[in-house]
Amino acid sequence: MKVKNLLLAGLAVAAMTACSNNDIDEIVDNGVQTPTEEASMKLYFNFANQTRANGDDSGDKVDGEEVEWNVSQSSITVVLQYANGGKKLVYDNLTPVTETADGSKKYTTTPFIVDAGNDVTVYAFINPNNLNIDANVDPATLTLTNALTLPSTGLDYLIGSQDVAGIATPNKFMMSGKTVVNITAGSTTNKAEISVDRVAAKLDEKTQKAPFTIDAKGVTYTDKDNKPAAVKIQLLSHSYSNLSNNTFALNETREKSYFNNETGATNYLQAYSEQGSYPLDTYYKWLTKKADANNEITYCLENYGNGNPTKVHYKGQVYIGENAIESDFYIRTVQNPEAYYIFKDLAEMKAYYNDAAINAITAETSREDLANLGIKKYDGGICYYEATINTFVPDKAASILRNNWYKLNVSKIKEIGTPTPALDPEDKTTKLVVETTINPWTIQVNDFEL
């Protein structure tokens, strides 16, 4: 993924005659590379100020928060892989240097000694806290260790703990990239560029807190008096399914989703509940915006491929007019699939129909038996929705891609959702519209209609 003016890393290579430098942390030689003339290499990482897009449209490029790109004093591991298979490993820290005239921010390593050679692949891993990198490593297949802890709020996802840094720790985001250079010994200056991506992606749920009125083109509801019911839905919280707990360390090294690989990752938060499975509310870990916040950030790993796409789930409170329904309520859909009857409780429904089969219904009647009568029961006035998160990339089947910022927003609601967090067996239509914007951070906008 090409990231313009974000996390651009300029790699200046200055070749010298044989020399030494005591400032580098460590150089490891696995003994395969045949000794040649030495050269001095120095990495420059250039982070430009955001002056372009506002991040409201898919494909916009934005910097994000400073804690997401600042790498001052971050550790870096460099793997040089020579054409004959030899490797060198270099460990160092990144140091800020004076800002340039245009305000861009630069970071650099200290010079380090390498062997000259052609077609040398240079791999850079910034803040590689979850990686096991040694002289035997194959960078192309290097994977992260499992994600660290389940979140109590979105921001805790992958940020690590007090003792162990995660890949989305503030000011220490893990980033990676590679390039191929020719390193020439002597006084010739060698230059190359290497682009690095954050390993994490960013989910930004931005839906309004105020209740939604059912869309004018959506389902209409009739009450016990055969009058229109002014149904509204307030989305209380959200969650995600099919989030991966593992990924490749480098971008674009996988031919298919690591999540879909039989030896790959498992689900973070929870797995997707199949249609008709009737999961309990407690199966899901729900994320709720703080009282003074308009959005909720969750960092995650990529899900490349669409066999098991990442889903966003919503939990909603049903209102009639300005009053929330706090008891178990019922909907009957047999007369007209676009004009449902809504009853605030079981007694109200029984009184309306005065039918033997409906009079036999109790609070314990199964959802399957209710479905045979065209009835749905909603516990405690709560309903649920789901939508698929997509990345709009030509010729790729992708749900979540690294270094992308997914802005999720419900734009309209067409009807009351499902009684449980899974789709009902007969559900075929989308009940909500979610707009998704992605930012490189690249913005992906997902607008959802529910």
C-alpha cells in the first residue's frame, strides 16, 4: 500500500572505507555473508505535517493523532538480506532531528556498518516488541505473537499493558517496511526510500447518540389501536466479530487472509454468530462511548480476504414516541411484511388478537414456536443490528487492511433490528446503512443503513 506524505522513510546510504562506530546497539552476522568492503548506512524517517485532505472521504490520507505516528526514541530493528542469503541485524533507537523548512518532522538512526553488495533487501521494523527477530528469521513470513489483552474499552485494544508494549501503544506504534538497495563501498553516496506502514488498523465508531426515527422508506408499525406507532431506535453500544489476534509483520507478504488460514489467527472479542443461532447478549463484549465523547476508537489487526469479513454489531433501545420500551415487547409480521404490528407487552398482544394459539404463549415460549406464528419477542426493549466492514481496494477482496482508519457511521435505520445479536433465520435484507470512511492512515468510510 502506497502511503503518500505519511510515514515516508528516506534512507540515505553513505559509503565509506572500512571503519567502526561504537554508537550502534548491536550488529549480528550469521556467518553466511562473505566479507567484502564495508559501508556506513544511516536511516532517515520523514513524517510530513498533514496539509491535504480532511479525512471525510474514502482514500483521503491523514496523519491521525501524534501518538499514532510519533516514534521519538523508538526502537528499530533492521534486517539486511543479501542476494546470497547472508543477513545482518542491526538494533538502534530513532532520534528526532531539527524540523525542515516546510515543517516536516525527521527521525534518524545513528550510522551503522554494513557490507557492500547489490540487490540488498532492507527490512525495517519500528517498535518490534511482539516479534522474535534473530539471524535465522525469514522476514517475509514473520508473524506477530498473539495479541495481548482483551479490551475494557476500545482504546485498550492492542495497546499493551504496563509491562509489555502492544503494537498500538501510544507513541510506540509498530511499523514495518522494506526496500531493495545497492550498497557501494567507497565514497559514493547511496540513497533509497523505504515506506513503512503501521501494523495496526483503526476502527472509529462515530454514530450519533440521539435516537433515530425509522426511515420514511422503511417498515411502518401499527399499535394495538390500529394507529401508526412512532418507532425510534437509540444505538447504545457496539462490538465487532471476526477480529484477528495475529498477522504478518510485513505488509503485502500474504497471498490470502492470515485470519482465514487454518493455521492462522483466532477471533478477538468474539466469533461471528451464524444466522439463526440466537446468541445471548452476554456473549458479546459491548463497547460504549464515554459520556463526553462522540466516537470510540478500537485498534485491530488486518483481516485480508472476505471469507470471514469483520462485522460491526450494534445494540439498540426501542422507543415509541419519546418513551423507551423497557419491558419485553412483541412484533407480529404475518399480515404485511412492510407494516408490522407492535405490542408493548404480551398482555397487549393477547387482548388484540383474542386467539387461542396466541393466548397459549407464555414468557418461556421458544423463539422457534413464536416464529411459526409470525411473532418476534424482544427482551427488555432491546434489538440488534450488524453490518460488514469493507475496504474498497481494486482487485482485492479485503475487509480490514493495516494502516487504514475506518470511520463507521450509521446513516439511517429502516426497521427494528433482530431480537438477538445474530440474524434471524428468515432475514435477507439489510436493516441499517453504515457509512465507512477509511484514512493512511487511509480513510475508509462505511455508512450503514440498518
